[in-house]
Amino acid sequence: MNDHDKPESQTTPDRLGLVVSGSLAGGLDVRLDSSRSVEEMAVGRYVTVQGHRSRFFGIITDVELRAANRDIPWSLPEATDDFAREVMAGTTTFGSLRVVPYLQVRATADAQPEPAKTVPVHFAEVRDASQEDVERIFGQEDESHFIIGSPLDMEVKVCLNYQRFAERSNGVFGKSGTGKTFLARIVLASLIQKSNAQREADKRVVNLVFDMHNEYGWKGTREGGSGEVKALKQLFSASVAVFTLDTESSRRRQVATDAVVEIGYDEVEPEDIEVLRETVNLTDLAVEAGYTLERRFGRQWIEKTLALDPSDEEEREFLQRESIHDSSFRNLRRGLRRLERLEFLRPHTEQNSVQTILNYLQSGKNVVLEFGRHGDNITAYVLVANLLTRRIHDRYRQQKEAAMGDRAQEPIHLVITIEEAHKFLNPQLAGQTIFGQIAREMRKYNVTLLVVDQRPSGIDTEVMSQIGTKITCLLDSENDVDRVLEGVAEKRELKSVLARLESRQQALIFGHAVPMPVVVRTEEYGSEESYGRFVERPFRERLEEIYSEG
């Protein structure tokens, strides 16, 4: 007697129900066993379906109360007694699940998971996924995989493929307060740990983090704002360098820094000013005036522009000869005056911040650039992140082209983390900022992005389509949800899943680094146990041996 013939009371405890109808496009309708409560079922739960020739892997996208006859619920007495409920439950009334199958594994010894191209037979059993199922699809933690969380209602771990994650630009999205920073910190710590374990140079990754709110360097704020947690420098002291734009803030927070970043006026080009169009209210003509003055004055164009006095007749005539309208010049100068107040900007600096950062990156050290008090100044953040990234990307392009296909000579792969990404990647600026170019290049020059944002609807559609893996927490805007799921085949089903995430420590993950979408309860971060995950593996295994030996 097979499981289909067993009485309900004898079915295995992990069975949820049987497939009764459905389609590949719309999902499978599953009748819930009477022994399973509909209240236990959660949208986003990971399940398996055993067909005759294949095993299918999917997620629950809807839960429904059904009746064998649609008139039954309306013909009941006003107060149905417990006995009547028990009689009808599982027979005339029952729970129903909608399951979308994403992968299937054929019943052969060497079969590998592949996208589902058909559906299981009628009355195929639907079960809770086991640890073996999760590991078969998502892999186990090793040099190639890192843990990101656990499927809903399960204690097993979901892993992301380290190499596939690094191959493309990726995103962490979610409304304010959903834990985006914690997720990004876990991802960055995992990338550093796995990169340190790589034996082949071309599989290693370094990170450049533009740390807007000082959360990734030495320490960060615990989720919910109560207390502090260790950040990347404390976890990987030998692999991480902390740079700062604000030495006073670093001293006050007792953060030891490896270098101070200062930028000279002569390092700022009109392209760097153009991306500030929105933040400093520059007109198109004012931006054009910047390019004209740079051609006229060269590297000293900002100093000379600030020194020009349009009320002076001779200088007014100069502007007229250059075809710069008075109002455009004044608009440009007002914008430059705002930059003049930024303490890290100097008329000239002896150090070359770009070269200093490059030296650290190329030696395999990850760099976190803290903004200190300037983190609340979006103008400072956009200026510095765009300026440094544009120059670093230029150097990477030169090195990649000089390598002429010799992988041993290519620069180490770089992941650049930016927050408030829509400020760089909105439709107006995506074609002008270096970040839009990097996203579209898809690792052409060994540089990709990790974008962290609460307003994905503000990111250009083309750029969003190049985001390889999306880790998405709860979003409360319909436009944000639509932009994140744009181009996804199962958009309607995943939209339902995304809308029902809890406000913290849950995320929907889909894209290049995972074989199928999955909802996870994200890893805890902030306890000594969680920090222990990032201890180098050989040392961690030796510690476990010592403890087991007593």
C-alpha cells in the first residue's frame, strides 16, 4: 500500500496534502490534509512535490479556505457546534494551498535540478522540504557557499553561491527599519570570509564600501537601535581598512582609522559636478558653464570660478566671450560655494586618495570609507562616491585591458557598496554616473555593485534589469514592489509573497545566485555565536575539536 492509499491518520508527519489541479503558469492547487491546520501554513514556505518521474521544488504563494459545495458555508446554523466542525473539517470543508513549482529533478541517478517545464500528476504528495532538499538545491556552507538565512518554519540553512553572487551586481532592498543594513553587513562579511578562503587568485573579491552612516567599519548599531554590534574591521582586522572623511567623528567614536581621505579642488571635474544637479539645484546651462570654464582654466577651474566677480566689467566681458549667461554662472557658483563648505575638500592636497585606496584594494584589503558627520549630507555622499568610483573604475579598465586576457594579470574583482542608490541610478542620472555604467557592464572590467536602497522605484529600469540577485525585505510602496519584480516571470505570485513578509528579519531572495526564489528568516547578527560564523574555518574547526574534547 503506498502513501496515497493510507488513511489520513497514517500519513507521514511532513506531508501537507495532495495536488488536485493546477497549471505550470498559474501554480498547483493542493488540498490540505485534515491533520494539518491551515493556520500553520505561511505564504513563502518551501515545499516539495513528489511526482511519478520527477520531484518538484516550489513555494506556497497563497492559502485558501475551500468547501466541496459552495452553498455549504451559507447553509450552516448560526452557531455551529464543535462536533459539526470536526465532521465537516477535511471532508466538506478543507484548506487549500497554491504552490508554484520552480525546479524539478528527474528520477535518475545523475539528475540535476532544472527549471520546471511541466507539472506533477494528480494526487502527487506535497511535503515540507527537508534539510536534504534545501541542501540539494541551495548547497551547503563551504568555500563556494555562504549562509544567508533559513526557510520559513525550518531550522535548516539557505546558502548563496559565492561565485555567482560576485559575478553580477546585486541589490538589498526594503523600506526603512526592515534590516537592510544588517543584511548588507552579513553579505559583506560572508564575501570577505569566502574570499579569504579562496586558493585561486581569480576567485577572490575585495570590497569598497561607501559607509554613509558609519555602520560597516569598526562598529554599528544593533537592530532596533539598542546597543552596538561589531562591524567588519573587528571581525576581519587583517583584511579590512577603515578610511574616514571626518577625523573628528572618528576620534569621538573611538574608531582607529587607517587613512584620511581628502579631495583637492583640482581633482574635481565637471562630470563630478554634473551628478549633483539635483542636490545643489544646478540648471543644464550651469552644468554646461562648468565644462566651458574647465576647458578655459584647466585643473584650477573651480578656484578660478569662485574668484570670478560677475559685477566686474572685465570679468563680465570674459563670461560673455565664453557664451556663459550671467544667471547660469551665478547658479554654478552658488553650487560650488556649497561644496566649499565641505571640510574634506581642499584647494590642493598632497596625497592621492584614489591611489591610496587602490593600493589597499590591490593588496587584497577591503576598504570601508566612513563619512562621519557628512553622512547626512547627500551632496557630500554623491560627490565622493561618484568621484572616487569613476577614477577607480578607470584604473581597473586600464589594468584589465593591459592584461590582454591574462587572468593572472587582471585586477582582483571589486564589489562597490553604495547606499541611497536611487540618488545615483535614477533615470535622469543613470546614464551619467559611473554606477549606471558599472551595472550595465556586468563585470566587464572586474567591478560590480552591491546597491542598498529603500526606494527601488527610483532606480532606472534598465539598471534594475541588470541586478543579478535581489534580496528584498518588506516594501510598502506598490511602485517599489513592481520595480523590484519587473521582468520576473512569476511576478504576480512573488508579489503576494513579498507583501506578506514580516517587517524585520525576513526577505525574499531571487535571481542569479539562487536556483529558485526563496523566503528566508535572515541570520541573527550581534551575538558572539553569530560572530563565530566569520572566524576563519580552520580555526573554527579547531575550536570545535577543543570543546568536544573537553
